[in-house]
Amino acid sequence: MEKEVLIPENHTATEFLRGQASRIFESVAEKDNVVMVNKNSKPQNVIISYERYCRLKENGADI
């Protein structure tokens, strides 16, 4: 059985400054997406749903 490869969505820090944060957070929560936030074209942060966070912690992830 092969593992599913997860490709995160990419968003810029500017999108958050321009009022898109609510829409992005809602999408992450509803669709269990992973979002990588880039600043100056470099990855800065990763946003995951609380449910995904709990699953990772349950499976022993050090996060």
C-alpha cells in the first residue's frame, strides 16, 4: 500500500496582509489542506488544520 503524497498549497505572506487569511484558514480547516506560506519567495511557515495536528501528534510527530 503506497502512501499518499501531499502537495501543499502555496500562498504569500502578502495575501494574509491583504485580508485573505480568513479564506485560507477556512479552506485549511474544511478541506484538511496544508498551506506553505512564502515570504520573499522563501518558505516561512506551514499551516495545517487542528485535526491534522492531532493526528500527527498521535503518530509521534515531534511538532
